[in-house]
Amino acid sequence: MICIPIMAETQEAVLAQMGQAFALADIVELRIDRMRNVDLGRLIGARRGKVIVTNRRRDEGGGFEGSEKERVGLLRRAALLDADFVDVELSTDDALKGELVRAVRNRRGRVQLIVSCHDFRKTPSGRTLDRLLGGCFESGADIAKIVTLARKPEDNLRMLRVLTGAREKGQAVIAFCMGEMGRPSRALAPLFGSPMSYAALAEGEASAPGQWTVQEMRTLMKLLRHEAGM
């Protein structure tokens, strides 16, 4: 599945882009850390497909300026409103993360928790990636998300091996690399078992470095599936 992040600042712009995005992708990510005066009820109520609500902290590429309690509180609110997915960072305070896990579990399967980890400097060793992955699931993740910066082509292969191992274990894992060097992994990840990959609605609207547009991603995935005989 392809997920389009929405990074607009105003409610009206977000709603307009949601309409465009749902016509092109399977999932829309509401990056509420970029939005002003967020009305979660209105946004989630306007969905025409599945939504992820993400409130990214600054040290993992986000823009939220409030306290950690406020940040995670908005994610709890999204869970109570039955957002399909909420995304929280592995590095979040354990007590706050635990409150979010309980809120998600109280929705009895209507909401899934993504626990994510981003490294904007490098792609760490396979052992470190395995440790991070284990931490995500120990934190209560339904889906673990590991995203790293590719500094060399081999880093793409390292992340694809993470997906291969997860598939063998029956784990739901989103994994790919950022940056120009990491672009191949974004298109290949779904073929290796990632439940979703992220693509920009249009040029200039990427939520992370190296992101393809949704049209580019669809073309690449079609070609790759054809070559793989899928």
C-alpha cells in the first residue's frame, strides 16, 4: 500500500489535499505536528479511506512545539476517535507511551499502533536494527517502522534484509531508507513485505528526503512487480 503524508498547515488545505490523496493512494498520513489549530474530529471524520495520525517530535524530523504530554495526548485523542493508525516514536517516554498503548487497546482492534524509529545520520548495523525492531514490538507495536539514512547503496540491502527477516517471523514491519541513495528501498520495500511505503502527493511536498511522488511510486512498483512476475 502507498501512504501519502499531508503536511499542510491549515485545516482547509489539509482537507483539500486529503481529497486529492485518497484518489491516488491507499492510506493518508495526517502530520498534525505541521498543522495549526488541529481539529482531529473534523479531519478523521473527513477520511475516505484509512488514515494514520502522526505527531512527530522535532528530533525525529517533526515540528511539534508543545510538551511531550501534549504531543502524546493528541495521539490518544486520535485513537479515541478511531483513527486507523497512530504513530508514536520508540524514544517517547515509557509512561506516556504506555498510556497511548492502553488507549489503542481499548479500541478493540479498530486502531493499530505504529511504533517508529528514525535515524537521519546513517543506517546502523544489522544488530542495532534488530534491537530497535525488538524495542518497537516490546513497546506494544502492532506495526514497527524503522527508517534510516542511506549513505551507500548497500544500506538499501540492509533494510530489505530487515523486511525479509520480519516476514519470516510473521511481523508487520515498515522499513526503508531516506535520502537520494535510499530511494530504491522505498520502491522495493512493499515487494519485500513492508505493509506500506510513503510517497509525496506532488513534487516539493515530500515529508522526508528521497521520497518519490505517488505517480512515480506507482510506476516503479508496477515495473518491479512485472519484472518479478508478480
